[in-house]
Amino acid sequence: MTDLQQRVEQLLASHEPTTTGPADFLGAQFDAGLAWVHFPEGRGGLSLARGRQLEVDALLEAARAPRPDVARNSIGLGMAAPTLLAYGSEELQQRHLRSLFACTEIWCQLFSEPGAGSDLAAVATRAVPDGDEWVIDGQKVWTSGAHGADFAILLARTDTSVPKHAGMTYFVVDMTDPGIEVRPLRQITGEAEFNEVFLAGVRVHDGNRVGAVGQGWTVATTTLNNERVAIGAGTHPAQAGQGRPARPRHARPAPQRPRAAGGPPRELTERA
Ligand SMILES: Cc1cc2nc3c(=O)[nH]c(=O)nc-3n(C[C@H](O)[C@H](O)[C@H](O)COP(=O)(O)OP(=O)(O)OC[C@H]3O[C@@H](n4cnc5c(N)ncnc54)[C@H](O)[C@@H]3O)c2cc1C
């Protein structure tokens, strides 16, 4: 048995996989360095080769252990996490990576705007410094899952005097800020998976900046490169073609809590 297999066995021994709640199990998986084995120790990983995660996932799958809710948190897991690891401060990594993996934090992506889609560097949402905070005003669109998100990764313009790719900065935004309004975009199917998001006087502490001021384009391309990886891995909504959250390739039905008298079954992945 390899060291990695031993670690998985220890995790399964200390957290019975079929009875431990998803958040507890996934938190323990993160602490054991088995969330993303290619991440550093203390950040959910063991600094191993990325491909070795497959060994971990296969063993956990076989044990019917809770898995991250990729359908709801694909942007957090596939895009925000690797970007925070690459450019986020120590504090941001400590604050978010574990809860993001445990899916007690759901994330969305505030990049696209009515005038900035293919030409993402045209973003017009402004972030203006005010002491140790930034004040953000603007509008985003096509924001998948914004209606259920706790946090967002956001690209905003912080300097209009330089060429457009040089004038952007990347932030983590708390979606419960009172200046944020989420308006659903109703599709012809009747579903509303995407949203318009309006930001009016949203105050973001400078500690929520990811990367340097003006480095937003570089940070954003890191996010977008990781989005491609997530799509390739089958863990991104875009894979379903219509924004419908895709299930991981080896997905199995979510375990159900016992049905309350007369009530519908509740998924174990449901947030408290
Ligand atoms: C399923 C889905 C989920 C999404 N979720 C999110 C999300 O969560 N967060 C987020 O920020 N965004 C999201 N988006 C938005 C997505 O990033 C944009 O749709 C994308 O960047 C394209 O922008 P647009 O829709 O404004 O199209 P446009 O940029 O208006 O492009 C329209 C058409 O014109 C073409 N075109 C554009 N410019 C040129 C040019 N210079 N020369 C030739 N052809 C051109 C394009 O190829 C395209 O065919 C999502 C989109 C989809 C489809």
C-alpha cells in the first residue's frame, strides 16, 4: 500500500464515509491533504503530481464517501480555488480554500458584462479606492448560479488611463453585500440558471484583492485556463452545453436523508 493509499485509509477510518456529513467529511479530506493532492500541504494538498488525485478519488468513490458538490460549486472548485492558490494572499487562502472544498461556500464568476463578453478586457465595472477599501459599481451578466452564491470572483476596472488590459484588478466579493442585486434571466425552458448582477457602492476590503492592482488580466486568464481544465475534466456546467451543471463523469446519485413524514427526500449535500 502506498503512502497515499494509507492516508485515504486513515481518513476513512476516522470519518465513516457513509454516515459522516459531507461538510465534515470533506473538511477532514482537506485537512488530510487529499482535496487537491497537487496543492501544497496546509492548502488541501501534499505537493504530489496532479494525476495522483485519481487514486484518491477512486478509493473514496469505492467507499461511497461524500464528494464535493461539483454541480453547485464548479466555479469555486474549478476556477476560484486554483486562482486563489496562484495569486491569493495567505489570508485569503486560509479563509476560503477549506470551506470552498467542503462546499459550505458556493462561488460564482462576475466577469462578463453587457459590453464585455468575447472582449473581456473591455470590462467597465469600476473599482475605486477609498481608504483600505474599494468601492465597486457596475453590471455583470450571464452570471451562472449567482442566485445561490456566497462569494464571487470579480474583474473590475481600476485604471482608465492605461491600455485596457493593464487597467483591471481582480477581487473576491461577498455576494451578501447589500449593494449587490441579482436578477434572474429566465430562459425559454422556464429555468433561470443565469443572472444579471448589479453592483452599486459595493465595498470590498483591499485584503480581498487577488494579485496586484492592475494585474487583473493575468489573474483572470489563470481563472479561464483553469475553467478549460474543469470543462475537460467534466466538472463544469458548460460541458452540458446550456449552462446546466454537469455531473462528474463517475457521478452517482446523491445519498438521501430519510424522508420526513410526508416530505420530500433531502439531499445530504443540502446546506444547513
Ligand atoms: C453556459 C454559459 C455560462 C456562462 N456563465 C458565465 C458566468 O458564470 N460568469 C461570467 O462572467 N460569464 C458567463 N458566461 C458568459 C460568457 O463568458 C460569454 O457569453 C462569452 O464571453 C461571450 O460573450 P457574449 O455572450 O457577450 O458574446 P459576444 O462577445 O457578443 O459574441 C457574440 C458572437 O460574436 C462573435 N465575435 C465577438 N467578437 C468578435 C470579433 N472581434 N470578431 C469576430 N467575431 C466576434 C463571437 O464569437 C460570438 O459568436 C456564460 C456563457 C455561457 C454560454
